Amino acid sequence: MKFFGILLSFLLFSACEKASDTKQNNTDDSTLNIAVSSDYPPYIYNKNGKLEGFEIEIINAVAKKLNKKIHFHDIAFEGILKTVEQKQVDGAIAAIGKNLVREKYADFTIPYHRSMTVVVVPFATSIKNLEDLSGKIVGIEAGTTYEHDIKNNFKDTQVITRTKFSELLAALLEGKCHAIATGVSEAYELQSNNPNLKIMPIEGTITDFSIALPKGSPLLSTINEILEEMIKSGDLYTLEKQFFKKVVKE
């Protein structure tokens, strides 16, 4: 276990170091260095060697308005906000929910999408409702806010973490956890490919996603204006309908 922790720390450090080095090589005003985590459909995913998804469309639209090209830094989610805090990138988009802790280390744009925490379990399970999670093991992607939602709502539930979202599904199907906690949109994406999965929403866990920027970023107000324009024009809603099977409105 200690070896795994050391290895994971090394990999995260290497990813952050790579992001830092790459930005140094892309510091011209025509390039946006953006941190993403591609293992998270339908927000961001890798298709035939190309990054695609809801958030890729958003940040591409932002870059176009700014008349800039994008250099993506694809790293594990748990390392994303650290790269922003240390100003190794110009920003990050990765289904990032704003909260008081994260606001200490980064600035956040206006929200571009709303989600809520859900629990995903196989239909062939003894877990029929959320109360049945008592004493069970729940898998969560490392660095996300879902751990707080689980521990806050289910006091005696054990939590295990995985670095990648795809590893959560593997842990569930292999019986290493009884359930996984994630966002509603990615849960329905999972279910579309795995119809034997059941989704149970956790009330009171709505969160809004924003683009994270380094503290004091001069891009904040401009990106906010671009996002506001996308909201008013209906472009964001069109993208939501394109990528999501369920959208949280309230």
C-alpha cells in the first residue's frame, strides 16, 4: 500500500511537472494551456486519439472567441487544481465544482453546467435504496467532492478511491465495492453502456461546474462574458442536449 502511494505521488508529480514544462514552451499569447481529465465521458473523453466531449466543445468555443489555440494537459483529476494553484496552466475544465476550500486556491468562472451526486449499483444487489448503503463500500474518483456527499449522508459507509473514473466501474463489476458515487450525467452515460446498473440520486447534493483559473487571472471577466453569451444564445443548452441523457435544472 505504501509503495502504491509513493508510485501514485510520483505519477502525479510527473504529470504536474510535464504540465509546467509544456506551458513554459507555450507561453505566447496565442495559446491557452488547459488542464483536463479525459477519463470522464460525456464531459471529456479520448476518441481515436482526439479529445472530445461537452467540456471540450465549451473550451474550444471560449478559445475561438479569445482568438487563441489550446494546448491540453491531460492529467488525473486529483492533480488538476494543484496545476491551477501553481499557475502551471492558464485554466482547467474537468467537471469542477466550486466550494469554499477550492476557492482558496483558484478563481472560478460563472457555472456552465449543473449536476448532482448519485449512487450507482448493479440491479442484482441487496442495495434497493440509499438506506441500504449502511455498512457498504462505495467507490469514488480521487479528488472529487463525492466523498464529502457520501460521508455527510451515510456515516458508517466505507469509501475507497480510484484515480480514474473507468477504474470505478471495474471495481464495481469486480465486486471490490458495492456501489460507486458520481455525477448524474456520467452515471447515465455509464448506464447506457451497462444497462444492468441502477441509479439512485442523493437529494440536496446539487453542484454547479465552473472553469478553474489561477488566482488573479486576467481571463476571468472575459471568459465569464463568453459563457454568459453562450447561455443567452442557447448554445450551452444545445451542447447539453447533444451530450447528456439527463440534465439537472433545479
